[in-house]
Amino acid sequence: MAVKEIGEFGSVFPYQRFIGLSTDTKPTAGIPVGSTFFETDTGSAYAYDGTNWVLRNYPGRRALTPTKYAATITSADTEYSQALPAGTKQFSIHLRDMSAFRLAYVTGKVATPTDPYETIPAGAEKYIENVELSALTLYFAAPVGGKVAEIEAWV
């Protein structure tokens, strides 16, 4: 498919809109900042920043495929981890019995609490949406063993 310009908007802040395939070369010459490019084969949307086409979260890029994990926290104050799949757009984590736990995005922070980490209080869960993760590992620990971390990731 060849890149098609599908419109120019605005008289005060003009920008252009394009559609094409992910394999098409995105235009850069004479393109106003804020212009958009929608890939019809992937659903990815990009905005032009004056130099690069930058992937942006777009309402049409809904998370479609859930993956559920159940990670057993055998021992108290011991770090456990779960890698999320590339392309994760949203995720949640809580303990099955809804008790409190510690969460970090880097290793070595939750077993013996060391910043940066976050305490997820009893009765709560951590929920993140509208992201496009290339890679992320969750690191978690609980003050009491015998717990199960329930994690749901959507790509």
C-alpha cells in the first residue's frame, strides 16, 4: 500500500494525516509537527515531532489478549518476579487474599524495603493502562508467606 494523505486540518495549527502500512516509509519532508500516521495493518498511530514519528497511545489500539499469572509467594520478605510480555498495554497485580504487598520495577528493592518501591495496601491492586511496554518485570514481596500474586497483562 502506498502512503495516502487523508486530510489537512486547521488554519491556525495546520497538520497532516496519513495512512499506510507499517512497512511503508513515513514521510518527513515538509511535514508539520503534530501530523499523524496510522498504520492500517497494525493499528499503531504515530505523531510527528519535527524529527521523528513517535508511537502514541491511540484509542483504536485496544488491548485484546489477556495473560494471567499466579505467582506463589512462599516466604515472607523474599523477592519474587514476573516478566510481562512485550507489547503489554495494561496490567494489574494484587494478592489473592487482597493483603498488602510491596512492588517495584527493579530488582533488590522489595525484600528489605529500599526505595524506590511502592506499598500496595490491603484491599487494593496496582492497575496500569494506556502503556506500550517493550519489556517490564514486576518485583514483589509480602510481609507474610503463603500468598499468591495474581497478575493480569493485556497485549
